[in-house]
Amino acid sequence: MKLNNPVLFKELKLRFRSVKSFNGILFYLIAMCIFVFGFIFTTMNITGVSYFRPSESFILFTLLAFIQLGLVLFITPGLTAGTISSEREKQTLPILLTTSQSSLQIITGKLMASIAFLLLLIVAGLPVYSLVFLFGGISPMDFARVFLFLFVTVLAIGSVGVLFSTLIRRTVVSMIASYGTMLFLSIVTGFLFLIAIQMSAYSYFGTGASSSSIIGYLWAAINPAVLFASILSPEVGNGIAEMTQVEFPIWVSYLLFYLSLTVLSLVVAIKRLRVNMKHTK
């Protein structure tokens, strides 16, 4: 892809010229600050001390990480599910396809412009995260891992949204499909993991021999909440390894699955963008 992407630059200008974008960032930071300072003062009042312990700082960092994860999961589909379908509904897609821009530039430009707002929210919240380092309990490596997997999750969910927006003509239907996929990956997989572990436990009580639950491991490995819990607390990863009898690191499987999902979604979206045209780029 050429570095000069007119689609990306046009989408960024349209999105960030709006006052609503910066108002959203403002209210998000205000809410984050209220939550952080409220947690600190409430904890101090409960413990009856005038300082903040490193263990409490770790709890605060964990809550902030899961808030960011929830933000990614529930906002990304809404930002990406209408990237192509909205152009089709406004009847501007044929004009866009007749330009010199390749399908790769159009899809990647739309995707990156859509998730740029989320990335800006994450970056804007870094000063709030810096308060956690003042009290200790968190290493820079933990901080880097959380944001790395946040970016991977944003990219994967955004790619799925662009894929549905390319395949489905109506924005509403595309958004429903994108949110359905997000709910499956974040909630249904956790429920299926519990079912798989329960079935493995019943098999153990019936036969007396422990067996590996590869299916249960796979459901846990693609669940973002389980992945973040295993990153922030290694005991969670060790517990899942004991229950499933699979020693392969969860974060490696998570990376492989979501990077593959990203590549597959983008390839299909690029191939299907000009499906009705005789000459494709």
C-alpha cells in the first residue's frame, strides 16, 4: 500500500473536523478522572490510611484495563460497520470506485480512519494511567502488554466490521452482524469455555482419568477478557492450563487467531469490494 492514501486523509479530516469527536474525548477523560480519583479516595476512606498501597494500585490498573477493553469491544463495531455500506447507501461508492485508488487503499483507509478515533482515546488516557505508576505495583512491561493486545483487538474487530460493511448493503444489518460477532467473541466463548470445562470435569468423575480439553482451551484463548485476566494475573493462565491440560501460552494463541482474523477479513473485503466490476484492481 502506498503511504499516500487520499481515502485515509479525507476520512481523517472529516472525522476530526467535527466538534463531536473532541467532545467525546473530553467527556471520556472527565469520566476516567472521576473514576480514578473516586477509587483512590474511596479506598483510602475504607482502609483508614492516608496513602495508596501498590496492591490497590494494581487493582486500579486492572479496572482501567478492562474499561479500555470494554470501550474497544463496544465502540469499534459502531465505527467500522458503516464504512462501505454508508457509501453505498449515499450512492457515492461507484464514484469512489472509479477513482485511481485501489481496493487495498480504500479498505485500509476506511479501516484506519475508523479506528484512529479509538486509538486517540487510548493515547489520550495515558496521563490517567500515569497516576498508577506514582503508587507502584505496575511494571512498564505490564503496561506495554495491555496496550499491545488492545491494539490487536481493535484491529481485528475493526477488520470484521469493515468486512461486514463490504458484504452487506444495509448499514443497520452490517452493524448487527458486527456486534453479534463481538458478543460471540467476548461473551459466548466464555460461556462455551465453562461448558467445556464442566464436561471435562464430568468425564473425570466418571472415568477417574484426567484428559485434556483442547476445545475448552481454544474457547478461552480467543476470549479477550480471559486473555487480559491471564496477562494481569499469571495465576489465571496457570489455572486455565490446569483445567484444560494444555500448556501452550494463551497469549500466543490469541495473537495467532486475531491476526489471522484481521488478515482474512481484509483480504475478503478487498476481493469483494469490486465484485460487480469487470476490471478489478
